[in-house]
Amino acid sequence: MDLIIVESPTKAKTISQFLGKGYSVLSSFGHVRDLPSSTIGVDTAKNFEPKYIIPAKAKPKVKILKDETKKAKEIILATDEDREGEAIAWHLSEVLNLKEPKRIVFHEITKTAIEKALKSPRKIDTNLVNAQQARRILDRLVGYKLSPFLWKKIMRGLSAGRVQSVATRLICERENEIKNFIPAEYWSIEAKLFKNKEFSANLFAKNEKTIEKLEIKNKKEADKVLQELEEAEYIVENVEKKETQRNPQGPFITSTLQQAAVIKLNYSAKRTMAIAQRLYEKGFITYHRTDSFNLSTQSQMAAKELIINNFGKNYWPGVIKKFKTRSKSAQEAHEAIRPTHPNQMPDNLKKPAKLTPEELKLYNLIWQRFIASQMASAVFDSCSIDIKAECYTFRANGQTLKFDGYLKVYPTKFEEMDLPKLNKGEKIQLKEIVPSQHFTQPPARYSEATLIKVLEKESIGRPSTYAPILDTIQQRNYVEKDENKRLKPTNTGIMVNDMLLKHFPQIVDIQFTAKMEKEFDEIAQGKDTWQQTLKDFYMPFEQILKDKEQSVAKMDLTEETDKICPECKGKMIIRLGRYGKFYACSKFPNCKHTEPIAKPSLGIKCPKCAQGELTEKTTRTKKIFYGCSLWPKCDFALWDKPVNEFCPKCHSIMVENKAKKIICSNRACLNEDRIKSIKKKNKIS
């Protein structure tokens, strides 16, 4: 019997369904070897030789695999097709003492793909293994060498990472842009006009000079424009009608899937990748770590058939659509993320339930995007009308949907505006002219979606690393999410970034990080050696680290207060810990008294004890809740944000839920607002 080894039990179960009795499929449950966690595990004096160990949790699984390999006629390694999968296959061959094992790869877990892969096995690609090793060892060197420096100079428990530090820098720099932003005033002028129907036109130009160059900067300038328009007649100067098309986007790659899932499903990048992993292992989608837009001809023909049969011939564009990536490092041999069987429509997976609700939502998104990518463009009738008033020109833009095309499957936002039918030279009635004051806005904080877009654009990391990067910087309390789920740096994150930027600019340099990714790609292509890449980085880095350890002073993070320690009557100071600021006795370590710093009160009396006030609090897992300031004497707490109103029915405090709706906090109370909220949630008519 032949033994096939994969890295996931779900993947093993799916593959075993496609094979006959001549095969046994087992899982390694991920990596079977790694660098030790207690030591650096890399001998920098011996050409960066890694000292791999078998982690304790992997030893029982390795024993089973060793026993099974002795019985097997042939060993086939079927781990994932990327560098990480190639490295797992290599580690398996080393641990199990396999001599030239067969290696198979596939983009999807289907019967056809597995059978095809078994017919064309190959050897383990040592170039891909070395590229993975270079990344792993380099990240280990940076983390294990730089983190102790941060402990000495700032505080214990901090860490640095080659890619995570760059991501933190991007978020810190955006925060600085926001803080330093100076709003600029500007005005817009809108004319509400009437001819058969009312419509609006915006001031567009003055004497052929567009409004962007005209710049109405303040009320005085706006009033001057209004004065010049007082006696004006509004006459149609030009009418331009044309048909415009909106083309579908390409199928998902890792980065765009994560971005769309954040926006459309409110899934974090980490959650998205975990769900996609399950969908891939169950055989519903192709491999989900990819930066290629390629699609197999078979999948495109299946999409064509489905589009024509379900939507009609006019929804098929007449040609197979192909998309190209702009990334120079994209692995074009791979496929984009798509359903393995396009004719497996999401509605058919609901009953009986073949997927969990969150799996079905993500599968639906992937299916829609793939099918839409092969559909005809949406067609709009567009109209632009220029209206002359003295020396000024107003412009009205309108569009109506003529043919929905791919929007039938993958809806995106657009606004329809039907303008009246007008001819050149027609006079139009002015109903009202409306000046509006505006101020330029600072750039928005990054969301997970927009940060991933920047990471991809700047070649920071790879498709497989975007989600771990975002998770790491949040877990380490360098970055947190604000009330709008956008990323903002914590005090700790700002301090670490400032320290690295000042003393180790190369580590947080965007171009340097992109350059390292390029070097990893060259190792994967056999154009460079992983040892030389590490040597080029490590030698100057080690020298800089030695110099800085001597010259950089420890940061004083304490702040004086008037607060007195209740235990020893010493002065309390504010210290900065890994998870934020807290009160501590200045006589530490003789006195170890500490207190949390309470957040400002919401100005609402506690409805339970009527003595304390409600304040915002945080759990150990960073979840926000609202509780009494007199805790632990009073244990009143709410998950939803309280408002200073009380339910007219049961007199419980009212709260603002996630939908920004004010409802009763008492779940047993069915006042009108709460009934409406429950109906909406459960879609009860």
C-alpha cells in the first residue's frame, strides 16, 4: 500500500475519498520540525546552520508516521504547493529518513487534480525549501537579537520583527499624518434647477478654468460668486450622451480576498484565511495562498456554460477573459482563488448543510467574484450637461443602468441619476443656489483591508504572511482597533517604532523589506544562495546592535502623580507596561502595589448601586465592556454602550447596540425598539 502524507487531517480525509484501497492518507498536523523556542537555534559562526528540533507536541505524530512508512510500499508527500508546504515536505523526508520520496502538488483538492498529480510526481524542490529557510532564519535572527535590546532599553516583553515592525511603522506614520494635518477651508456651489423635473448641477468652471484651479477658499469668495450670479440666466451650453461600460474585476487572489472579506463580511484577515483553509481542505475552493490571476481553461469553460444556462447568452462576453497581475514576483504558475466546481452554486450547499454559515458566506463571495469575472460588462447610459450662467459653467452628471451584466452576480455600489432631456440653447429655471462650506479631511487610519493593499503594493511580505502580520502586531499590543475597526498605534507601538526608526532604520525600511522579498524569490529560482543572503544582512546588523547596546540609554517611561500608595503611603507613579499604562508604587520593588488607570466616566450613574458611575473597561482579550467604577463592590456590567436614558416600560438603562440603535438593556423586556431589533436580526415579518 502507498502512503500519502499531507499536513492537515481535513485535507487527508478529503483526499482519501478520491483514492482506492491501494492508498493510505495520513496527516503530519503541520510542521514536524522547527527552530527551538528556548534558544536562537541558528549557528551564525557555522554558515547559519539551523538547529531544528521535533517539538514535543509533534513527537507522537512523528512516531506514527515512522511506523507507517516502514509498512508502506511507496511514500508520497502531498503538502501544499507553496514554499511553506515544500519546507514541510522536506522536513518530513529528513525526520522519516526518506530517500528520494515522491512529491506531488495540486491547486485544488478534487479527484481529477489528485489523479493527475499522482501521474506526474517530482522531487522536493530544494530551491523553494531554501527560500523558506532563509525567511525563517532571518526572522529568527531579527527577533531573537533585537527583542532583548528592546527589553533593556524600553521594557521587558517587547519584540521586534522584520515585517511586523514595518507594518507598525506604516500605521504610526499614518497616525502622525492625521495628528499633523491642518484642515483647509473650501466652498462648493450647487444650483438646483428645473426643466420638466428638478435636478442639480455643481459649479464646474469660470471662463474655462475648472473649479479645482479656481479654488473658492472662503465665504468671502463664495459670496462674490453668488453676487455675480444674481442676475444670471441659466442656458444649456452642451449636452453629451454616451454609453459607458464597467468591467468586472479579476477573480480573487489572497490579498483581494482578505480586503473584500473585511469590507463585505466584516471578517478579519486572520478569520478569512482560517475559513478559506477549511474550504480548500474540504475541496470547495482552489489553493487560497496565491498572487496569480490565472484560471484553468476547464474552469473558464464551466463558468461559460453556467452563465449561459442560468443568465442567458447576453451575459456571456463572447470571449474567455484573462487577467494579469501587476506584481513582478507573482507566481504565475499558480491559479487564482475560485470554486473547484463552478456549477456548485452556493444555494445548493445550504440544505443539507455542507458548510458552516461562515464557510458558506465566504464560499459565496468567492463563487460570485469568479463567475462575475467571466461575465459581460455592465452598461450605463451616461449624460453630462454643461449649463452656462454668466462667466460660470455648472455641470450635471447622470447615469442609468442599461444592462446589469456581471452586476447581476456580484453587486457593487453605483448611483443612478436620470437627468431631464435637454437641448443646447434651452433656458432653465433656477430654483435655488446653495453654497456649502467644507474642510479638507486628514487621511483615514488604515483598516485591515487598506493596510493589506499597501503591504501588497510595497512588496512587504507574501500572500501567506498578510494575516499573520496583522494578527501579530495586535496580539503584541503595538496596534489596536478604534471604534470604527481601524488600526491605530498604542503608546507601546509608537515607542518601539521610534526606537527602531532612530537606531535601526534598515529594519523598518520599506524598500529594504521589499528588497529582502526579492532576494527570497531569487533563492526560490536558484539564482542566489540562502547562506549568502543571510550573511549580507547579519554581519552589518550584528555590528550595529553591539554599538547601540553601549551607546543607547534606557528610556524613562514613568510619569509623576499626586496619588498616594494606600499600602506604604509612598508616591504613586504611572508606568507603561506591555498592555498600556498603570499606576505603580514608586518604592518598587519594596512595595509592589499597582492599580489600573480608570478610563473617564461616561457621566451615567450606575443603575444597580446608584453610587458609582459607568466607565469603559477592557477584558484581558481586549474586548470592550462597560461597568461600574466601584467594582468589585458593584459588579454591574454591559457589553453594549449605555446611554443616559431609561426604558419607559421596565425602567432598565438603554444601550446603543452594534447597529447604532438605542434599545433596552434588559433582554427580557420587549419594548417596541427591542422588538424591532429582534425582528430585524431574525428577519421576522
